[in-house]
Amino acid sequence: MNAEWKIKTGAKDWECDRKGSELFQLRYFRALTIAEKFRAVEHMCETADCLSRKAAERRRRTSQPGK
């Protein structure tokens, strides 16, 4: 992996705001190999599916009267 995304020694306030954090994540993702990018995207999809199922279950539970 390319070390370009790594934080330089002595860097100050490298991730103190939303923009800095976003840039760090973009540099990190760009440094991944194509195989690592595919795995990362697959993992994000699995996480989104899991969260969607949990939200649907929560909606079903809260919409049932008397429970």
C-alpha cells in the first residue's frame, strides 16, 4: 500500500475538522489496491444491508399496537 496517505510525524491538527477527515479518508482509499477496494466496497454493502434489516425490524416492532 502506498504510504502517501499516512500522517507525517509532527503534524498538528491533522483531522480536526470534517474537511480534514474527508481528505484523509479519500487519500487512504486511493492508496488501496483494486482488490482491497473491492473488499472494502463489499464490506460497506454488507454493513448497509445489516443496518437496513435492523431498521426494518425496529419499524415493525414499533408499528405493532400493544407492544
